[in-house]
Amino acid sequence: MNHGLLIQILFMLVIAIIAIAMLRRAGLPAILAYLLTGVISGPSGFNWFSQREIHSVAELGIVLLMFSLGLEFSLPRLWAMRRKVFGLGFAQLTVTVGIAMLAAIIFGLNMVASLVVGAAIALSSTAIVLKLLNDQGWLRRRHGELSVSILLFQDIAVVPLLILLPLLSEQQQAFTWFDITTSLLEGLAAFLALIIVGKWTLPKLFDEVARARSNELFVLSTLVVSLVTGAITQWVGLSMALGAFIAGILLGESQYKRQLEADIRPFRDLLMGLFFISIGMLLNFHIVMQFWWEILLLLVGVLFVKTAIIFLLLKVTKESFRISLSTALTLAQMGEFSFVILSLGVSYQLIDSQVSTVFVMVAVLSMAFAPWLVKNSMNIAKRLQGVKTKANNIDAVKALPNAKGELVLILGYGRVGQTIARFMKVEAIPYLVLDLDPKRVAEARAAGEPVYFGDGCQRSILKQANIREAKLVVITLGDSKAVEDVLCLCRQLTRDAKILVRTRDDMDMDVLERAGASQVIPETLEGSLMLVSQVLYQSGVPLSRILKRLEFERRHHYRYLHGFFSGADTDFTLERLHAMALPQGAYVVGKTLAIIPWQKLRIELRAIRRSGAEIESPPLDWQCKAGDILILLGKPRRIERAENWLLKG
């Protein structure tokens, strides 16, 4: 192998890692990092690779991306959103493509090149928008739902574009709309034929693959199916990505959908990274510097025109000013499929590489602005509407209500905290919650819950939360160090309130009780006790006896829930139970337990079994007999040493 090539590949990967880390820290999408890597590695930078050398491999990323898109393509969901998707989405795409084509023709591009440019401009970034909407908790809001509807139609529209572009390439010299329509119908016929055949064969194929119970076979089959269907559609004159999309649709309704998606994701992300690196290699900075002011004007034009079109369409459908503008700003950028369209346009010689470079740069800059536009879309809409915006949608802690008397203060609003709060509400017990997750607090406040943003490790916050008036304090934090700090501070501020602490296990139980906890509830051990109680109850044991047994375990700090007989996968650095039968002639036979140096041996005697009966914690005057079974608890090497002492003295 050429070691120089290997070193260049390694350097390119290092550049990609550094670029992703830096841009993600700045809140920018990883796509921009891949494009930057392509610029540095390509002809405009170190010139390690040409775009043609890497593009053939990178194109597989588009194939796998379309396969993943097909897996997520839900016909029932599409039907449920049909009015928004096919009405609003179709209007946005056609109007944007039409206006962009008209402008491109005015500036000297031919009809086909104008169509490619118009399609690239009309598409928005599904990956960026959905992630940002989800991070902000806006997917269920009105402008989030409208954005998703438009994005869904754009994803659907990519399919006919993938059919149309290679056909335009064939007909580029002299085409009529009749020829294009005929070819498009032929492509759709091939599309339907593949669906009909694949719907019968693919599920059966994966049934057989699944029966083999081989993860390697499943991953390999997933890759082969997506690539083979792509090869078939390319053979009939269509795009490889179209075939992969069809395969994804056919498998998207199957029981293997989630596994297929998980298997394909690493390959898809890696190859999509290579695809965007190859796009970055197309960026010729000589052209960028030559047309820098045109690029900036186009950027402003694209953002403004797309925002205006979507805003006006939503106003026509009688949406409010705020919802219309926030949706329009959310979708103002160009998307990852814009790169696909521009790349295919260059590959099929539909547009000039110079034009492609200009619009790739516009797309890059628009996507760089996307995070800021999406996050501030609601605030911008409110300001333009004349509504003053708050600095934060989470109430300040100083606004905490002055609840007294029976107040329960819950610190931490995760799974456990929310469960406790739910039961408090049912029983009409006043409670107040502090949590440090802003998204969680915002959602809970929107639902009317008494949840406030605040750090329980700060004395002033606890005072404002009226901890001195609280009857009960419940600490549900997951960080053991934070639990100890909060507990000490709470006990300083309130001497009378009971403090309950939830922990994962009882490792720090004694420490927490010394720090002031009224009761420590180890989650895993309590779960075991609840299961035991159900088993005993179903076995006919009286409820009073079960409750008495549970209380005994809690009072003795879950003593008998520790130590287990070891298995093949046991960690032998932990304590475990060991059963030792005393043979005739053992040193301790005929002697009492008092003579055994338990502390020196550093093991514990849990119980003794004799004649089928078990005696827990036998007295020190117990006399050992041959045949007694001693249940010992300790680390393996200590048990081994103790066993030797018990046998030989």
C-alpha cells in the first residue's frame, strides 16, 4: 500500500475530528466541519485528493442516507398530515422553485440549470431543523408542526428529483416536455415495479437472515440490500439513491425497522461525512474570492425570499403573524439535499462547476446561520409583532410561592422526583420542586407544575424555597457527591424536617445517615424487596408477616440482601456467599463458634444449616457438629483462608 496515501488519509481524518469538535462547541452543525475538511484536503488546500477520487465512495453515503429516509417514511403518518404536507409543502416547493428559476433565467442560466438551482434553494435542512426544534422542546408547538410538515414534503420531493436529473442529462441536447414527461412516467413505472417485487421478497429475505441469529449477517444483508436496489435503479437509468429509498420504504413497516436503522447508521454517518468532504473539495476559493459579493447577495436573497414565501403562504392559510414568521425563519436555510442536487447537477453536466461552487458556498453560509435563526425565531417574531420578550422562559427562583406548613420540598425532578410529585398531587399534599435542567423545568412549568430552576447546593436558593417551613425534604439527585453536599446544607437549615435520600445502592448509607439523613432509600435494594414481597404474597404468606420481614431488612440496613453465590461471570473482587460443609474430623467440630477468630479472618457467618433447618446469626455458644453447613460471606481469598482454618485450625 502507498504509505504516503495512508498518511494523507490519516491527516484528513484528524482535520475532520478537530473541525467537528470546534464547530460543535460553537453550536454549528457537523456538516460544516466536513465541508471545511474537504476545503483543506482538496485542490484549494493541501491538494491531497481530488473530488473525483473520493466522490465514487462518498456517493454511497447518499445511497445509505436515502435508505434511512425510506425507513422513516411512514405512510400512515403521511396520510394523517396530508393536508399540511401536500397543501402547504407543495405550495412552498413549487413557488420557491418557480421564483428561483425565474431569477436564474434572468441572470443567464438555461432552463435545466435554473431547475437544478431552484430545487437546491427550495430545500431546507431536515437534520438541523429537527434537532434544534427537539432541543428547544418545540416539536409539538404549532410552528414546529408546520415546519415538520413542510420538511416532510421536501423529503418526498427529493424522489422525483432523483428520477428527473439523470433523465434531463440524457435529453439535455434537445428535449421536449413530452419527452421529459414520458421518461418521468417510465421512471415511476420502474419505481412501482420495484416496490411490488420488493414487498414480497425483502421481508422473506430478512426473516431468513433473522433466523440465523448472526449480527454480522444482519449488518451485511442490510448493506447489500440497500446497494443492490440502488444498482438496479441505476441500471434502468435512474439514480442509485432512488433504489435505496425504495428498499427503505419496503422495510420501514417491518419488525426489523429499528435494528436496520441502528445497523446502517455508523456506515451512513461515515460515508455521508465523506460525501460532504467531497463537496468541500469542489469549493474553489479562487472562484469564491472572485464572486464574494455575489455570494453574500445571494445568501441574503435566499434567506429573505424563502422567509417571505413561507410567511405569506402561512398567512394565506390564516396562521398568526408570530407562528408564520417563526416557521419561515426556521426553514430559511438550504439543506443537506441541496448539496446532493448540486453535486448530481455537476455529475450529469447540468450546471457549470463555477455555478455549483457559488451555490454550495451560499448553502454553507445559510446552514451556519440556521442554529441562530431557529433558536431566536420566536423572539424575533415577538419583537416584530411588538411583544416584549423575557430574558428567560423559566421563572426566577425569587418568584417561588410562600407555601408553609405541610410543604414537601423535592430536590431533583428526574424520573423519581416526577413520580413522587405525581403522588403528592393525587393526595393534595403541597409540594415544591427544584431542578437544574432548563428544558425539563420549562416543560413542567408549561404543564402547571410547581417546578423551579435552582441549585439545591446554594443556601440562598433553599431559603427562598422555604426549606425551614418544609415538613419533609426529598433528595433524588443522581450524583453521590452532590447528594452529600445538599444533605449537609439542608440539615444545617432545618433541624426538624425529615430528610429522605434516594441513592442507587447502600454503599454510602452510613455516611449519609451520619450527615443527617432521616432515611436512606437504596433504589436497587428496595426494588429487590418489592419483588420479594410480591413473590411471598403470591405464595400465600400473610401480608402482616411480609411487612414485618421487610421492616426487619430495612432496620438492619439490608444486611441479608448482600452477598450472593458466585457464578461464571462473577467479579471476584467482591464479597460473595460460600457454603462450607464440615466433614468428620474438621478442627471446629465439637467446638463452639466463640473460639473462631472471625475478625482476624475478616469474614462473616451468615447462617448455619443443620438437618434441613437454617439458623440465621447463631449464638457464639453454638457447638459445631459434623455435617453442619456454614454460610460464609467474604472475599474469595479470605473465604479460602477461613476454610483452611476451620478444617485444620
